[in-house]
Amino acid sequence: MKKRLAHGLKLMLVLSLVMSLLSACGAAPSVQDTYPLESVSGSGQSTSYVYRAENRTVPEVAKELSDQRKPDQISAESTERMFLVYQDQYYHLQQDPKKPEDTLVEVDSKEYVRQNYSSSFLQGYLTATLIGNLFDTFGGRGSGNYRGYTDRDTYKPSAGSYRAPTSNDKKLAPPLTVERKGSITRRGSDKDTSVGSGSGWFDRKKDQSRGSIDRNKSSGGLGGLFDSPKKSYKKPKTRVGGGRIMRRR
């Protein structure tokens, strides 16, 4: 019985591990939590978001993203342009011509790629099988001549022009993750307990007194909350009397 139970537990652990790996496979990395949003294009299912990775080369950004989630396909290493494919999202990494030390991370939906890219351009970066499956609705070739955000002035996207993100766009996008510093101190200490640079909720000024609870002290002549109950009663007195029993006549 014990052997069967142990075997069942091992099987459940293996199945849970396999399911977790399958759920993570192909999922896109959280680039929106790492780099600031710079530009937006398209609408509905055809969208393109551009993020800026400052002082990062294209291979460095590609490695960071692929370390988060292994892509379904990644192009050959290049300092100018690389592609990473995650299910229905295409990550187009490009060196910024105006700021060569920065990398522009363009996240295109699958529909955006279909409507704007050409298969001949993608052949230098993606496999023929992936390109064929991508453009199957267009007879095996793309419908546009778009070549990425860095070439938007020459090869304009047909799904909509790029624009600076509005406040609403930034609200829809997940918030940018930034490093915060904080500290936690014991109650009653004079140290700052704030997170960041603001005041903490539990800050205590020096002129404030510390509270305490005493077991043997009373408040206002009444018993304290944790005082032992006082014996305020006396033992009742008893009397021993004599008597006799008479038979009824």
C-alpha cells in the first residue's frame, strides 16, 4: 500500500512539472516591465509597440529576452537587426540609427506582420516554414514592404502610422518595473521606516511616548486588562444545629 502511494505521488509531481513547462513554453517575455514605451501603431489585433533599451546592443537585448523565455525561433546574431518569435508575437530588435548605443525593441502582433511585412524581407531572418505559415492567407507572400521601426520613414506601415504613446496607452500597458529601496524597523524605534523617499505610515516622532502593558498596574483604581482577578468575596458561614424527629400519631 505504501509503495503504491509513493508511486502515485511521484507520478503527480512529474505531471505537474510537465504541465508547468508546457505552459511556459512559447510565452513572450515581459519587455514592457523592463524598457520604457516609446511609440505605438495600429489598433485591434494589428498592433505594434516600440520600446527603447538604452545603452544595450541588439545581441545583449536578444539574450536578455531569450533568457526570460526561450523563443520559438530566433534569427542569427547581428548587431543591426534580429528577430525573436513567440507564438503570436514577433520581437524585432533594431539598432537605433540616430543613437547607435541604443536598441529599439518592436513588438508586433502576428496580424501586424501579415499586413505590413513582406516575405522576401523576412527570408533573411526566419525559416521558410514559419514564413509560409505566416503568410498562408496571402498566397505565401506578404502584403506590405515594411522593414521595421527604424525604416518607417522609407517603408511606411500600411496598418497605421507610429505616434507617441498617450496617457491612455501607458495606462493600458503594464507599468514599468523600477528598483525601489525600503527598510523595516521594529516598532518604537526612531529609524525611518519609509519606502523610497516618502514618509512611512509607522514613523514615530521622538516626542511621542512608547506604549506598554503592565500586568500588575491598574488604571483609575480599576483592575487592569491583564490583572489577576481579585478575591472580593468571603466564605459563607455555616451553622450546625440540633434537632429531633417525632413520630406522627
